Amino acid sequence: MKQLPPDTVRLLSSSQVITSVVNVVKELMENSLDAGASSIDIKLENYGLDRIEVRDNGLGIKAADTPVMAVRHFTSKICSHEDLERLETYGFRGEALGSICAVAEVSVITKTKEDDISTHYTLNFTGGIVSQKPSHLGQGTTVSVLKLFKNLPVRRQYYSSTKKCKEEVKKVQDLLTAYAIIKPDLRLTLVHNKVVVWQKAKVADHRSALIATLGPSAVANLLPCHHHQEQPEIVLEGFFPKPGADHSSTSSSNPDKTFIFINNRPVHHKEIMKLLRQHYTAQYPDDSARNRYPTLMLKVTVPPSSVDVNLTPDKTQVLLQDKEAVLTAVEAFLVSLYRPRGDPPAEKQLIHEKCPSPSSPRQTDASRLDSEVVLEIPAGLESSFSLYDDQTAETGSANKSPERPEDETVSGAETTKDQLSAEDWSRGTALTDPVSGEPLQPVRIHQPSKDSHPDSDEVKSPSSSNKKMLNAITEKRAALTAYDLISNRAMRAPLSPAALFEKEARAEVLREKPTASLQDISDAVHERWKNLREEDRKKYEVKAKKHLDHHDQRTKLASAEGPTETGMITSRFHAQGQKRKAPLSNQKLLDELFSAQPQKKSRSLAAAPKPSLPLPCSVPSLRLQLQRLSSQSSAVPRGLRLVNRLASQSAWVILCGQRLMLLNPFRVEEALLFKRLLENNILPAVSLQNPIQLTDGSLGGAEYTEALCNMEKQSPELNGGAFFSDPRLVANGFKIHLTPGLTSAERHLEVTAMADYVPFLGVEDLREILAAVLHRKATTVKECRPLKVTNYLQGEAVRLARQLPTNLSGEDVEETLIRMEQQLGENKRTCIHGRPFLQHLSDVPSTDEEAKNVSFTPLLYG
């Protein structure tokens, strides 16, 4: 027999500890948690086979420990095997980083609170340090694992199929979900190929963590529970499906939503899982839920000395010293929660049970248990759930006197029975009719029958004997307080003198007392109106009278026009002229809902032609003027000439050669503003708290980095560094600093400032700029605009165009036409949204006979 070489021993033992991508992520993540990290970022490339990066903000590795940080069996967690009885960390073997080094290329960047800068270490296959150099990262540790299983070709071949790779990423996400639930104050992100796959923010408690990971619909059917046992010391807590809830919303076909933790460590425990499935499925008589796994979180807390974690390399299986006691406590708890349907529901009872000694066989009889099962109610529902109050009172009394009289327990149960539960209240079954026993209905609309109360004066008076009531609410029409609907127009109702004063005084009171409540503001305004002088009050009365007179004039005008089709078209066209996106009136729907005699739908309206409006334009006179112009010059004028303005003051009729066109000047202004913004606008950059390092990988390759370095720079600094001044970068909101080096590897690029006006602007947009420079040979700012910046500038162009006055003069429109021909050319004749500037109306006839017979009615559009 021969002793194996140390390298072979190291590779064989490491391949048992590190068996997959999820093992690497688990070991590195547990190291981050042991270092007190509150934020962990995991980045994968090519499903983790090319690169795995785990970055945290923990305590970091001390400079004195770095020479042995990846050497096998060096650890700061324990000093001897006796420390395993007091183990409070996830890791303890000192094998993780050394095992990873044996199967991959590893580098570590770390910085403690005492260090001035972070240090980048490159490790060899034994865990020794090959090289080190300064880095720019902040406090914490970043471990990068490259070329995983490079020296194990069979294991790397296992991940040759895309299906296997996707399953591995799913396992990584499930692992992060488990730690996200047990560590609510932990922030986690998972990035694969520079795309955020999953993330979870810092939350307050386990319930919020469940909502963030599983979703509110799944957590809505979970009940918070707590169980404490003193001898032996066992604490069970978590969230369990409500008894009797629909199994389709509280279970799944695989166990990825059943989370079991022992001393905050996610584990796989077959016997506990069997008990959970057995008691959950027992409440459903059919076989539909037999093969399903409940959605729950169970956290078991026992003394560290009674748990053996050193069972498997991945530490997902544990041995319990008091396994029978733990299983007994879990079973007793599940029996009290999922009792048979004939017993009172577990949500409305507090159960006290006797627990046998650990040496005795397990008993499931609830009368022989000594532990207390408490169903905790989330904060905010204490007033609705009687259980929370009773549990608090009984627990407090139990601490004072262990033996309580039976009559006190009974009286507490009777008090609980009379109170309402939140579940009954949400279902609408909390309040019942004492006569019929049916749940009370909140609203019931009564419709009087034709022959009810024939002789009653209240229902049928002599003056209204020929009226037939069809609905009880027709007697009182719906009233709009702020607006009046008159002939399909919404008109603001006239304000009273007190309302006009309140409109001005409310702003003054709010400026004087910014923290005042609405009631205080209303009281202050009412007091000022009461103490207002007589001459000031008369001013507001005069204003109110003017408003009333103006409202009466508009009402008479609208009533005189009537709710005809032409009036409706005029009002709509007028509304579009003043505010182009005004919604159509709902008066027809209101009339159908509230009229005493509902009108039948007219088929004639459905078959009516499209709305049109005649234009005040004389075609024969226009033809004569065109002939005069053509006689003066040899050619027919081809430029755009204004003819007339429509009544809406937002559209103009123009002459283009011998064609009449309808011009929308606002669309032209939008396009001109957008073009000017694309060419000249500079997005202001805001300094970043943590600069973003730029590498060949983040930019997309070495050719992108070279294209960036070849751009224009400012004058160099004393240390040789310089900021880029190329307008293609500056105009898009990027401020980038370059620190040169002897080689391209030593060169350092970082983004120090970035525009915050554009949401989610990042390195991928910088890569888009470099792609335009590299592939399309873009030299101007307009050609290098990223898609996010382009969309932002489009919105700004629309916003600026809407601030233009609606009443444009003829000179303004002529100037707009000149700028359109000069800047946009012949091909660009559409606005940002792809709508044309010009709409063809008609051709100018060539003879007088044709001119007399021409009539056109252009369609209205906004």
C-alpha cells in the first residue's frame, strides 16, 4: 500500500464538500452571515460555472488572518471540539474556502473597519496567497470563484445540459429564500449574467419576510403559532396553514415551500416533514391533498449541546439528542392545531396539554401534555381576536400561580365565545339576524311593487296618480357638487362668497401652520370668515355674483344649443381645442342609470356617419388666388402657405402646392423640441457615494474598454489620472475617471457620477453608448443616446410642448413651418408618437365647374 500524495488527498476530500454550485454559494454565504453581514449580493455567470461572486458588508478578515484564511482546518469559529456544544455559527470546520480553492480559481477582496483600504488577494489551489494588491471596495469581503470544477471534467460535464444548469440556479434561489425567511433583517440579491433574478429587501419580522419571498396571497392563509416547553427546553414557532383552508392555496406539489429550521439553520428532517404532511393532509377527507406539501415555516430552537450538525458535508441534516421529545412536541402542537372538524377550531381555543418525559413513549392525547400552545395574532388585530387577549391574561396569571381554578378558565372561554373573530368579520358572518339566524346584509335596495300601498298618501298622491315609479332613487337625482353637467358639458358650479374666501385663506393658514391638521385649518378659516370686516366681505360677494352671472350665461348658451348631435360635436371639438386629451362625456350613461323612463338605444345613432365640421373656406376664391400667383411666376408655388385657422385655435388649414392640408402645429413643436434635446441637452451628473468600477466584463469586452479609453479626456492630474470630457459621455450623464497603469490589467476605470433624472441609468447604458461608437461609428451626441435617455427626452419634449399657448398666431405658425422645413426636412413629417403633421383634406380643382362642385368635410381629430 502507498500513501496518496497531498494534492490527491486534497482534491478527493474537497470534491465531497464542494459537489455543486449551490454548495459553493451556501458555504460562502454562511461565512458572510457569521461575519455579521446585513447585505449579501450573489452574482453568477454561466450558471455559476464560469464565475461565482459573493459580496457582503460584514466585519471583513483581519490582515493577520489572511495568510491562513483559505488553508484547511484554520477557522475563527471554534478552538476545540468542546466548542461544538456552544456552537452559534453556521460554519465551524475551516474547510469551505480551502475546498473551493482545490476545484476552482479563487480571489478574495476584504477590508475591516480598522483598514484604510481593501486588499485583493489571489489564492492558489492549496489556499495560499499568490499575489495581493490594493482595491477600491468598501468594508466587507468579496469572494470570486472562477472556472469551477476545472480539474474535474466529469463533474463539469454533468452541467453540459441547460436543464441541469437551470435546476442549479433554482436550487440557489431556494437556498436564498430559506435564509431570507429566517433572517428578516438580511438584504439579498441574486444576479445571473448581469440580470437580477431574485432579490429581497430588509424587513422587520418573519411574516414580512414570508410576504417578500412567497407573496401576500400565500401568507394570507398562514397562522402565526408559538409553542414553548421547559423540560426538555424546546421552542416551536412559525407560520402554519389555517385549519380548513383551501389546500390549493396552502400547499404545493413539491417541498420547496416547506421550511424547517433548527437553531436558525435550514435543514432537511424526514421525520418532522412526515409529521407535518400527515397532520396537514388528515383534515381533508378526500385524496386530493395526500401527495402535497404544506406551505409553512417551522423554527425549532433547542440547546446547542443537544444538536450534532457535523453529520453531512453540506450540514443540511442534523442529529437531535432528544429527538423523541422534539417529535412529541411537534406532534402535540399539530394535534392541537389541526383537530378533527367536530372539535372547536384551534383559532378560537387556548389548549394546555401535559407532555410526557423523554423516556416514555410518545402520546398524542391532548389531556396528557404539560406544554402550552399559543396562537399568536399579528399586531393590529388584537381588538378583533379574543384569543390574543385571553392568552395574554392567562399567561400572566400562570406566571403568578401555576394552579388556576377551573371556574376562571370557563369564564374566560365564555368571554371568548361572545366576542367576534377577524375571520368571521371578513367573511361577513360575524353579525347575524337574531330571528332568522342569517348573516346581516350591509345594504339592501328596496323596489316598491306596483300594487303595494295602493291607498297610501305617502307613496301615491292625487297629483301624481298617473306616475309610475320604477326605482326608488329616481326621485332624487345624482347631484355633482363641483361641476354641473349641462348639455353634455361639465361646467364648474359657481362658488359662494364663503367658498371664495376659504380658497384664499386656507393657503395662508397652511403657510403659517404647516403641521396643522385639516380640522384645525377648517376651524381657523371659519373663524377668519366670521371676523372678516364688512367691506372685505362685500368684495367676495361681488366676486361670487360675477361667477354666478358668468355661469348663468354659459348655462343659457348650452341650453339654447340643446343636447343635439351637432352640439355634442361642437362641445367635444372645443374641449379638444383647449385640452386635447379631455375624456368624452358620460351623460348618456348617467341618463340611463337615473332616468325614470330608461331610453331605448337608437339604431339610427349607431348607423350615423362619422362627425364632421364644415370649414370656413371658399374653394373658388382660393383657386383664383392660386392662378394669380402662378401667373406672376412660371411655376406653381410649392411651399406651405397658411389659409385659415379653425375655430378650435389649434389646427390650421394650409396649402401645399394644389392640395389643402390640415396642420397640427403642436405635433411639429414636439418633434422640433425632441430633436433639439437629442442634440444639445446635457444630463447633470450627481456624485455617487460608492463609485462603480468598470472592467472588461462589465463593459462587454476588451474592445469596449479600448473604445472608452480612446475618447476625449481632460488635462491629466498630478497622479496621471484624468476625467473624460467627451460630450458623448458627459451629455448622457456619465462622469468617468481613468487611472492609467503600465498594462491594461493595471488600468483602473470607475464611474464617479451619474445622472439621476433618468430612472435605472447604469453601466448597461454606458455599454450601449460604446456599442454605438464601436459598431456604428457614432460621432455626435444624438447618435449615442441610450434608449432610456431617449425615452426620457421624449417625455420632456411632450411636457414642454404642452406648456405652449393654445392660441398660436399666424406668425408663430409660419415660423414653425420654416423651422420644420429647415430642421426636419421632407422625410420627417411625424411627431414623437408617429402621428403625421399634415392631414390631406382636398385637392384644389383646375376648372371653375369643378370648384363649384367641390365640398369636403374633414374628420375631426386632436
